[in-house]
Amino acid sequence: MAVPTRLAARLVAEYTRPGQAVADLTAAGEVAEQAWIQGRGNKVLSPTLDAPGPSAAAPPDLAWANLTVASLAAATSCTTSTGARRRRARARVEFAALITRPGGIVAVITPIGHTPTGVVDPAPGVVRAAACAGLVYLQHVIALTVPICEAGLGATIPVRGKGGFDPDQDPHTGPDQWEAEVGLSTSVSEAAATITSPAHLNISVFRKKGRTTPARAGVEVRA
């Protein structure tokens, strides 16, 4: 799925700092490109995932990304069953959680799909899958894909300090609270799903439980 350049750049700037690592699961490569421009290590991964994987049994050293950005394509026909879409979403989210470092961020981009039987919004299913994968639901962001007329939609809510997004400096949590974070309710994504305009993308943002640890060697910034 194509990711708008400004959205990719904003995700990297908001949720990482220079020298950290970004995993691009969108298949388009735009997130990795923006990570490289901003001085972040990056990898583009295109896993073929049709069913949930045994993420709980994976070696802990697989978790290397400070930010993992994934996407799910919009449903455009009735040929794919609801169950198949849910399995695909769960598999993608589980893989994203698997490669993300404790304290890191997983952002999943989902468009609105239109089928002959109605509107399909995968965001609520992504949130449920993330809860099963041990991720904490932080934000639901709406990214506009068309210009806004006149005065716009208002001010944005800051999500990071001057030094970048840093779970270790989150004023609302401490080391004794990271594992107990509750996050947003699934109802937030369900409410957002009622907005069916084709003029936006949904971004569900999650944090992987645990404390941020030093970067692992082997993820290099492209020259």
C-alpha cells in the first residue's frame, strides 16, 4: 500500500530519534526512505502472512525496531472473507510486535474499503489483534489525504517532547507502570470506524510493553 510521503516523514519524526531503527512493513518503502533521510537505521520487510505466528516462542533478539510501520490494504470486493481479513490483520500485527523493541512503537495504517455489501474498516480488528499481541493502544490518528479548505481542522496535539518520543520520559508513566499500561479502549477505533470518508487514512498507534533498551547492532543507515 502506498504511504504518503508527508505521513511517512511525520511518523519517523514523531516516534524515533536519530540513530534509532525503523522497520517498514508497508511494501512501498516510503517509510524506510524517510527514515534514511532523517538519519535512522531502516529495513524494508515484506513478509507473506496469512495466519498468526508463534510470536511468543520467538527469540527475544528478533526485537530490533524502535518503530515498526505496517499497513493493510483496503477491501474492494467480497471475494475475501471476513475471517481471512481478520487472520491477515492479526498475523501482520503479531509480526510487527515481534520485531519491535520493548518500549517501541507499532503504527498500523489502514484505509477505508468499499465493497458491494458496504464499508469495511479494518482498524477495530487491528486494535483487537494488537491487544492479543501485548501492545498498548496509544492513539488513533486520522491522516488526511486531500487538502483542507479555509481554516483547517484546528491545532494538533503534541505527542513528543523536544528530544523526540521517549517512553522513558513519559510524564504519565514510570518504570513501575509500563507493564500495567491500559491504553485506549477498543471503542475508540470503533467510533473512528464510523468516519467513512475516502479522504483520510487511519493510523492506529501502539506501544510494546517493557522498557526501552540500547540499540542492537546490525541495523545500518543506508548510504
